[in-house]
Amino acid sequence: MKLADHKSQKVTLENVAALANVSKITASRAFSQPDKVHPETLKRILEAADKIGYVVNTVARSLRAKSSKTIGIVTPDMGNPFFGGLAKLMTQEAYHVGYDTLVFDSYESKENEARIIEKLIGYNVDAIILSVVSSDRFYKPAYFRQLELLNIPVILVDREVDIKQCSGVYIDNLDCGLQAGRFLQSQGAKKVVIVSGPEDSNVARDRVTGLNAALQGSVDKVDILYADFLMDEAYKVTDNYLQHHKAPDYFVGCNNQISLGIIKACIKHQISLRDDVALFSIDEVSYSSIYGFNFPCISHDLQEIAWQVINMAVRRASDDTAKPAKVIVRGKLTAISPEHAL
């Protein structure tokens, strides 16, 4: 078949195989078991399929013919107790409603994320639960279009992107900042240092905006240090700050990993988190009490988030008429004052 003729004919797997110069068996395996096909061959087959519209016309019907009773879960960092704990709870919730899960860690890599999505398509999952690696609300990798064509629903968690066909369960980050700021105001804080995630992150921006709004006019000085949502990056910027400035009344960590970085920097500079400086964490710092640290924080009900996510995924997977929806979950202030620390 000449490439120019394909638009007037029904596109078949044989057409893809011929265009990619592989056997029909290899072409079939590229869609059903992509991990068993050499990467260069797989790339050639997928490009051929995309060129002649095979994914649109054929794969969607064959892959979605019946339910696999399996949900794919993709997290950006299983080492983060928030994502690791949430993945565990989502797996338990899925089991209770008769679904298995396939859980992957993208390690904050766009390349890993795209590869995992392709793998989950090959496994014929009924839905994908995804926390994307990007902080950009307008992040839109090509796989979103492929998932839409295949009618595989996507439930976004924590990190929101502007994809209309995706459902989502998100934390109210602006409210987190407002609650944190009001607490600091009630404690009479005068000098506050906020250690934030990336400046272009929607999560970081909303949390910092809420903090600034609540603190405006009630404190003498607010400094914002932009890092990343990772312990080592937060440690570096906090360490650098403490080399040139006195400790503030309060440090605010904009997530649990940032708070750990602040703790590490304070320990290095022999600054007591009981006597010299206070710490407020947006996100609970898991097991910190073992080491004698108890901090006021904004905690999130992971069980509630897990239930909402799985309920949404099952509804979208089992009912073709179900529309994308959004659920916002508020954090809860756990106010443990520094004088009550262990």
C-alpha cells in the first residue's frame, strides 16, 4: 500500500507493520506489550501508526473492548511520604471496590512519565491516576491526546494541569497559606522566612500568596526563599540564608520535604528548634516526634483524598457518560506550639 492511498482505505495493523517494516506480530506487540519491543523499533511503529491514524481508528476499539479491572497510578516521588502514603491508601481503596493497581514512580522525570503512560496503555488499564512531574499548569505532553483517543480517563492528583478531559482531586493551597499565616499572626511572629517551592509552581505560588495575605500588616518582615519541593534543595537555600542572616522568629516550610531541609540546616548551624526559632510546616513532617520535633502544621487527610480519587476513577471507567469533575480538599491546622515540643 502506498502511503498516499491510506486515507481512502480502512487502516489495519498490517498497514502499520508494512510502513514500519516489521512483522504484524511485532507491530501487535508494540501496542499490547511495548516493554518487549526494542525501543527504536517501538518508536518506528508508533510513528507509523500515528502517521496513518491507526491509534484513532483501531487501537481505541481493541484496547477498550473490555474492562481489565486495573487502575494505573503514577506518582512523581514515592520517597515523599505524601505520595508514598497516598499510593498505598489508593491501592487499598481500589482493592475494596474490586480493582487492582499498577503503581509506578516517575522520579520527577518527564521522560519516565511518558514511558510509564505508554506501558499502562499496553496493560489496558481502565483509568490512570496521575501526579504530573511539572509545576506548569499548562503542561500538556502528547500522551494526554493519546489517552483521550483511547477513552482512558485520567484523574489528576495534587498537581493541576489545564486538560479539560481530566478529573482531579486537589489540595486547597491558597487556604493552606491563609491558615498558616493566621496561625503565625496569632503567635505574634514578627520576622518570618518562607521556604517555598519553585517560583513558577502553582502549588508554591498559592501557598505563598495565602501566607502573604494573612501576614500583611502584622509582621515586620517576610522573606521568601525559592527552592524546590525537595529536602536537599531546601537545605541549600536555608543554609545559605543562615550564613548571612540571623534566624527569624518562624521558618515556614511549604511542604514536608522543604521542612526537613530547614530542620537539617538549623541543626548544622546549631540553632535550636525549641529555643531559637520556630518552624511551621505546610504538610505534616512524618515521624518527626521520634527525634523530639513537634511542629504546628497543615495536615491533609490522605484517606479522604484516596477515597475521592478511586471513587472518581471507577466512576469514569465504568460509566462512559460520567463527566470530568474536580474535588478540592482543605487542610487542617494542627497547632502544636513550640513550648509544647518534646
